[in-house]
Amino acid sequence: MHEMAPLPALFKATGPLTGRVRVPGDKSISHRALMFSALAVGSSRIVGLLEGEDVHATAAALRAMGARIARDADGVWTVDGVGVGGLLQPEVALEMGNSGTSTRLLMGLLASHGLTATFTGDASLSKRPMNRVIEPLARMGAEFTPSPGGRLPLTMRGLSPAVPIEYRLPVASAQVKSAVLLAGLNTPGITRVIEPVPTRDHSERMLQGFGAELTVEQDADGARIISIRGEAELKPQAIEVPGDPSSAGFPVVAGLIVPGSDIVVENVGLNPTRAGLYEVLRAMGADLTLQNERTVGGEPVADIRVRHSRLTGIEVPPDIAPRMIDEFPILFVAASMAKGRTVARGLEELRVKESDRLALMAHGLARLGVSVEETADSLTIEGRDGAPLGGNEVTAIAAELDHRIAMSFAIAGLVSSAGIAIDDISPVATSCPGFADMLASLAA
């Protein structure tokens, strides 16, 4: 995987957005579909896989450890798995590009295999700390030699058989939860994760679908207790990946804030653990209608019709943060166009994403004339009640290699006075290839 040349782009107002679009497949589900298929015995088929760079990094790593993964001409992916415990020693370093999900989940996968692997990543990923995954996996017996600060490049040696643990998540993180469950797949006995605050549950749903012995219970305090029995035998599956709800948030917010717009975003996965953005937008007065609701592969899916709306600022409930942690940047854009004040708290997690998203969004919105107040874990935004963003000159924004920052300010450009120039939108290919074309089709 190579560092791409910067791809600058200008986004400006185009008039009302109309028509129907479909966002790429869900990134979280795509990673897991490949990994679990690689651990099944036999051939799995995946339709709708996100073909972004992050998911390609996962596929390349699994190929390096013995799984056979191929894409047909019609876009269907076939994975011939090696079975739980059957991964082979990789001959080369596993290059993760910009994908924190690939890195953390594969670390879990390898923790209970007797393999040694080195993980490398791009400049952005190499700044992200991995200690929150290292800590529980080390308890299971894996050994780690990370770069200073628990960062990549990182070498790990798995242990087989590993030691089953009961682990209470200190911070709400689906990646940490999934890493421990993946390690538990090849660990004798029962591995448990206790989750005080629910996070996205794609791993649990999909592992059950593949035949793992996995149970989810609630304790007296309402925490979720997820138990998996190790030395599992996974059965190959046919998987249909729904559209990514995080990627869908960008055209949805565009439809809400660009006057005169009326659009439909098709085939959006609306797992309750991921749909926080849509609840918050509705609370702000968004005209959002679900159409063609259905269940695909155990996941709720619908088409979302969006019409331009006069939004009102709200206090975002802090307990909703884990269900929309990736969507806060685009919510901040919606809040900038709302009437009144929006306050979002409990956002310290945004500081350790692909970038410090809290700081970058606060700084960028302030440059566009929005009144913002940033604390260690919160952002307060005074909305402009539909008044265009920025002044009468193009505003330059540095996205710092973060795909969601780039996409958020691209949407802001659609309601700007003179346009927003983003220094580099190439990272958008990690999660939403075709993003610029999608916006252009709605403006056409």
C-alpha cells in the first residue's frame, strides 16, 4: 500500500440536491466479514463489500496468513478459509495503511495463534496508540514490542493455547471488545467481555451467524456480558453487506442543510448501536423518513429520504456518543447551520481517532465564522440559522489525512459563501470511494 499524492479539491454551493444515491458497504461489517470468513472451513461469499483501502488492507493481511480471497468480475468476493487456529506465519510485515480497525482486530485474531507478526501503517495510523488493545491481549498471553507510546510499527507474538480472561472495558470501544472476542475464538474455555456502555455489535451478530457459541446477557447494572467459547468451528456463510451508516451521514446532512433539497440515500444499515446520528438529527427537527425497511444478514436496513429542514440546536445526550462516535464531525456541520446552540459532551474519544477530530473541527468551523467553544471533551456550537458559512473568499482547510474531516468540510462547502478548499481528499478512498462523484450526481 502506498502513500498517495495529495488530491486537493474545492467544494462550493451548487443549489438544491435531488435524486437517489447509494453509499459503499459498511466498513465495520466488511472487515469482520473477511476475517470471520478466513477463519471458517470452506468457501464464503460476500456481496456489497466496501472496496476501500482499509478493507483491502485487511484482505491483504489475511492472504499473507493463508486465506484465499478473490473478487469476481461481478463484484462478489469469495473467501476460502483456513479454520480457527489455521492461520500461517506471515512472511512479510502486515501493512495496515490507515486502518485502525484492521490493526486492532487482527491483533486480537493473532493473539491466540502461535505466530509472530509485525504491523506497520501510514503516518496517520502510526500516531494512534494501541495500548488499549495490547493490555487485554497481553493478559491472554500475547507478547508485544511496540514503538514508543504503544504505537506502530509493532511486533507481536501470539500464544497458543492462550489464556481465557474476563475483561471489563475501561472505555467504550467496539474495536477492543472485538479484539478480545477474536482472541477468544482460538482460546480453550470461555472468554468474557463486560461492556458497561453498549457499542456497535456487528462482531456478536456475525459470529453467531458463523456458528460460534456466543451469548450476550445483561447484569444488574445493565452492562452487557458477552461470552464466547473457544476452539470454535466457524461455518462458511453468504454475506450481504449493507450500506455504511457513517458514510450515509454525509449526504443525509447535505440534504438537510442545502435549501430546496430532497434526496434518498438507499440501502443504509441502521443497526441500533450505530444509528445515534439519525436520532440526534431527528431531535434537531430533521425531516428524515425511513422507506423500504428490511433485515439483511441479521442487520436492519432501510432507504432514508431526506428533505431540507430548519434544524434547532440541542444538548446531545452524552450516553449516545458511543453509538455515533464517527459521526460527530458531520453532526458539527449540521449544528453550524442550525438555529441556536448545540452542546456535545463526552467526546474525549474523538481526540485519538485518525486525527484529533475535536480540535480540527473546532478550528475549521471557527475559520468559517462559526462561534465554537472547545473543552477537553466537549464542543459547543452557536448555529448560524441557515446563514452561509465563511466569508467572500475561499476558506482553506487542512484535513490532516483524516477522511471524515475531509468529507465533513466538503459538505460544509455546499453551504458556504465562496467555497471550501480541502488540501487533500485522497484519504476519503479509505471509507467512501466515489464520494465526490456521489455529491456531483446529487447536484446535477
